[in-house]
Amino acid sequence: MSEIRFDALETIADNRARFEATGMALWKNTLDQANSGSWTDKAALADPDSIWGRLIHAGISAIQTDQPEALKAYLQGRQ
């Protein structure tokens, strides 16, 4: 597993197959702190698809959050 920081989410999405081929899991913090950029729990609570959904779609498989119940409910709702 590797914690990942990025300038553009498209960089992750464009290389998703490479990460998956190596078996690498990608981890992103969405904690409400400066180094999370705009990818924060506060933003995810307001619009989970634009934060958690986009991260997952790009290939992020581990999200560190202070809102585990909200993320769990979001994931269950996607199924």
C-alpha cells in the first residue's frame, strides 16, 4: 500500500491499470487538514460522489477518514 499525493486526479486514473498490475493499493487521506487539499471529509459530506466517488473511480482503494460511518454508508449505497 502506498499513500498517494497528486496534482491531478487524472494522473492516478490514467495509470490505474499499472498500479493494479503490481498489486499496489493506493491510500488517500480525506481528513480535514491542509495536506488533503480539496479532497476533505467536509467536502465529501456535502457531495460524496465528487470526493469519495471520484477517488474510488480513479483507483484509490483505501481512504483515511474521520467520517467512517458516512463513508461506509456511501459505499453500501453504491452497491
